[in-house]
Amino acid sequence: MKASCAIPSLLVRSLVTLGLLATAAGSLHAQADEARARKIANGVCFMCHGENGEVASEIFPRLAGQNAEYIAKQLKAFQTGERKSTAMAEMVAKLTDDEMLALGRYYEKMPAVRENAKATD
């Protein structure tokens, strides 16, 4: 009986170990994605969208605090030509779907600066 009890115990320990390894691998992948997104954002995006996704210009949209999936979807739309912008098409031409989602997650974490409504006279 002891031998038969050891097999399930060994199986459980193996499954737990695999689960821990998968969690660690996922965490490392997320860190790599964030590092890659930061590199892309600081290398290209900041020129128009500002540091940390907050831009002073009304011409370019703020990205800070925006929904990650929304950002990824818009980047993909620029890449496919569904959304037209010569500048953005060039910026996203070589991005992978994973990089687009990583950029979305990067900007989603940024705190959005709230402004008071401007009075119209």
C-alpha cells in the first residue's frame, strides 16, 4: 500500500512544481514584455505622445491610463491600414501583436492626469 500511495503524492508534487515553473515563466515573460514596451515607448512613442503617455499638445492623444486592449487594437488598425495615418503606419509597421499588447499594458499602468474642464465664454 505504501508504494501505491507514493505515486499519487509524487504526481501531486510534480504538478505543483510544474505550476510554479509556469507561473515563474509567465512572470519573466511579463517582465520582458514590459521592458520591451518601455524601450519602444521611450524610443519612438514619447516624441508625439509625451513621457509616460502624457502629452501637452492637443494634437496627439494621451495614452496614460488608456485601456490596454484598446491601444493594441488601434495600433493594429494603423498597421493594417484600417485606420489611416502615414506617421503611425510607419511607427507600427514592424510591431508584433505581442508588442502592441505590451505597449497597451505599459500605458494602461501609467496614471492619467485629470484636468478641470475649461470654461467657454
